[in-house]
Amino acid sequence: MKIFFSKLLYLIVMLFIISLISFIAINLAPNSFFASGELNPNITQESIEHLKQIYGLDKPMYIQFFSWIINILQLDFGISFSSGVMVKDEIINRIPITLIINITGMFFIFILSLFLGIKSALNKGGIFDKFVGQLSILSFSAPSFYLALMGVLIFSVNLEVLPISGVHSSDMIEGTISYYLDTAWHLILPISIIIFGGIGSLTLYIRSLTIEILKSDYIFFAKARGLTKKQILRFYILPNLYPPVITLLGLSLPGIIGGSVILETIFGIDGMGLLFFQSALSRDYPVIMGILIIGAFLTLVGNILADLVLMKLNPSFKNS
């Protein structure tokens, strides 16, 4: 219970600090949504001042901030400048597809990296190890936007086997099996890009850790006792790999939204990444702040969950 309250306090304090820094940074940015000529070339200064009064932007910055904090506590992120829709509704409509794409990608990155990294370490210097090394270098050296564009060019334009963009075809009826199958078909390419772009660094990291584990004394004595490779893998290698890998996955959670901006823009997916990109272009501050807070919350929760999993796997971790 003590750990729970300490983590909760940590979450609240960090969210407040992130909110304060983000709010100040956005308000100090040049220009604004209500700058003369941004809404309408013929808009008068009186109309702009009236709009600022409606949205409370005529008040001092500290009053705006604390009013925003009070609204956040009530899950009220304000109203979008561009669409006039509640920011909360926009996020609720957009966040599911972003979470589905990125969580699915992270799951397969974890599984594939474990398999490739361990197998590569067990066959150090062999053909498979060299293949994995080259694949990993290609993975983390190629930019995601380049991989996405090449994927579209090869599989959508030239081979015509995968859709170019969107989440589903326009003629699909929502709620039917064919609708969900069509959605899955549209997501194959973007999820594959996420997986390929993410396995490189994690695979090399796991390979390096596994090689160090194989050099340890307890592996030597395990082999001397006649344990098989499967037993060594299950009882010695995997338990020692999980803590650092889980920590690394927890630290990679900021990419759930930030990394989606490029892919969702290229593939025309109406998720949080595309919403953030559009809001940044139009200087739609309520939406930008809402997405930043949601992203920060997901990141902090992910790190806390990673710590709790580590405590479960290794009870001594809580005392470290």
C-alpha cells in the first residue's frame, strides 16, 4: 500500500510539472490561432479580442493555467479552436486506433527481439548471427518515414497487395466481421513498419545481454550439472533478461504518440499522431495540451507498471 501511494504521488507531481512546462512553452510560442489573418484575412481586432474573451485568453497566464488545471481534474480539456468540438471527445475518438497500432507493434517487437537476440547470442559468429546483425543495423539506421514511403511504393503502388492509406474501405459496414478484417488488412503495413523500425536496437541489446549472461559462472555450473539448453534458457537466461528489457520497454512508451505523428500522417490514419500534427499546424492549443497530457500520463503509467512488474519478478528491486 505504501508503494502504491508513493507511485500515485509521483504520478501527480510529474503530471503537474509537465503541465506547467508545456503550458508555458506553448504560450511563449510565436504567433497564435487568433493572430490577425490566421482565421480570416478580413477579421477585425475587436473580433479577435472578443474571441479571446470567450476562450479566457484575455486573463493573465497564471489564472489561465490554474483554470486549466481545475478543468483537467474534471476531465475537461476545453474546446478545440479549429473544430469547436470538445477536446475530450476528439481524443476519445482518435486514441483507440493509435493504441491498437502501437501496442500491437510493441508486442511483436518484444517477441521478435527476444527470439532474434537470444538465438543470435547462442550462435555467436555464425551465419544467423551475422544475418541478425545486418538486419538490426538496417532497422535502426533507416528513418521511419523512409521505411513507410518505401513500403507504400513497393507493396501498395507496385505490387498492389496492400492498401495505400486509411483504416478501412469506404464501402465497409461498421460492426461486421468484414469491417474488422478490412481494418486489420489496412493496418498490416503501418504495424509492420513500426515492428521493423523497432526490433533493431532491442535485438542488439538483448544479444549483448545474453552474451554477458552466458559468460557468467552460474551458466558454467548449470552446464556442469548437465542442464539442457532449454532448461538454461528457461531458468537462467530469460529471468535475467526480463528486468532490463521491461525497463527499456517502459522508457519507450513516449513513442506511442510521438512516434505516430509521421506514420499516421503518411498513411492517413485518423489517430492521435495525425491529430497532434494538424493541431500544431493550426496552433490549436487546447488539443495540443490535451494530447501532451494524455501522452505524459500514458508514459508515467507505463513506467510505473514496468516498476511493478520488476518488483514482481525480483522482490529485491523495491529496496533498490
